[in-house]
Amino acid sequence: MAKNKKESDAFAYDDAFRTMEGECDDILIPFVNYVFGEQYSRNAIVRRMRNEHFVVRPGGNEEKRITDSHFEIMEKGISKKYHIECESKRYDNSILVRFLEYDTATAMDDIKWEGNKLTVRFPQSGLLLLRGSKRTPENAQIAMKTPGGEVSYPVRIIKVSDFSVEEIFEKHLYLLIPYYIFNFEKDLSLIEEDEGRMSALAKVYDSIVYRMNEDQENGTLSALSYGVIISMTRKVLSKLTRKHETVHKKVGDSMGGKVLDLPEIRAYHQGKDEGRAEGLAEGKEERKELELEIERLRKENELLRKKAE
């Protein structure tokens, strides 16, 4: 049962990432700019690509691999592919094997022939770590020794723990907001029992929502992305703080209710509060509800846009 809970938690964290990556260009583009040193404008075109592939194992067996993200960004006649993974476990070098498998599989989607020369295009790769440590490297590298020489490429690593609230908003790294609570994971039990620390944590989240409101009003953050961030933050909170009711309620109140009271957000979380079975069944049901929620958010965003016009 404990294993199922861990898998369910990981699903919630991964799903929050996939939702923001898959639905919100104004969240994804600045994140890519920071992680990979790009300079895309808000008008860059994002094209989501196939994220399910099969890896052939010795003996001929195939195993399905699903990337957390696989997309292409195009601007000014130049296009680049990207692959980013969101990982809740501590960093382990073995994850590079997974990256090589994923990157090779996605590269095979983009093969080109020039006479008898076959060219494959590997994606830019990055890893978002929700739980970092001082021993976590800043970058990793995958090297391949071929008959024609050694070829290598970097896997860029970004840790949620490296960023303050101020830096998140300064660099427009909105994608990190749902995971900011991981910075307090080790102290949740102490915070739960200390009213002063609990109040301080709630103020941190009050400031996050205040800054999000400002960025939405000045056009830096869309109404859709605002709603998705709020929803995904509450989703992550419900998993990470489920054993800490006071933290869950106080921080949850900061991220909703009086600040964002859209019917679609309320309905979604009311449905979750009713409780569902853990494991795969829960994952499928949550994904269906999430798809419906995103569609409602799109409609809400469109209405807000038309009113603004």
C-alpha cells in the first residue's frame, strides 16, 4: 500500500508538470529560456510532440516509455526540440540511462536522409528536481563513443530549492510555484506545531498569490495560466501535506478561496475532497477531471479576453 501511495504522489507531481507544460505557453517559454539559455519571445510557437515511445529490450521485449514533456519551439525560422523530466526522487546518475533512452527514441521521430547519410536530431534535455541536495550536480552529461569519435550532450539540471519567491517572479519561473512547498518538506511537522512558523509560511503563499495577481493584471501571466497554477499548487499540496492538516488548510486557503473562486476550480477540488481509490484508477479519473477542468479554464480565459476587448 505504501508503494501505491508513493506512485500516486509521483503521478500528481508529474501530472502537474505535464499540465503546465502542455497548456500554458506563457509558463513554458520563460522556463525554457532560463534552463537552456534561450531568448524566445512571448510570440514563439510551441508545438507539442509525441511523448509515448517503445524501447526494445534484450530478447525483443518492448517497454513503453512516456516522457514528461517533448515539444518544439519555433521562432524566426529556427526550431529546437526539448525534453524535460520532472523528478520527485533524489538525484541518481542512473536517471541518465532513462534520458538516453527517451532522447534516442524521440530523435528517431525526426530522421533525415541526405543521399546515404542518416541524420537524427537529439533534443535539448533538462531535469527539474523537486528534492535537491548539496551533492546534486548543476549539470550532467551523456557521452557516446562511436567509430567516428566521441559525441556528448548536456542534461541541464534545475532544483526548486535554488530559487526564492523573488527569483521565481523576477525570472518568470511560474512553473516552479506548485512545487515551492517542497522547500519546507523537512520542517512540515515542526511548522504544524508552531503557530508562528505556520503564520510565516501562510504569508509566503499570500505573497505568491499577490505577485501572481499583479502579473496577471499587467499581462505577464494569462488568466488561463493563473488558474492552472492555482489548481496545480493545490493538487501538489494535497499530496505532500496530507499528513499535516493545519499546513494543508492554511496554505490551501492562501492559494484559493478569497483570491480565486472560479466555479471550475471549486468544482474540481470539491470532487477530489470526496475521496477516490489510490493507484492507477485514481490516476485515470484525475486525468479525466483535469482535462475537463482545462477545457473550462480555456473557456473562462476566452470570456475574460473578450470582455477586455
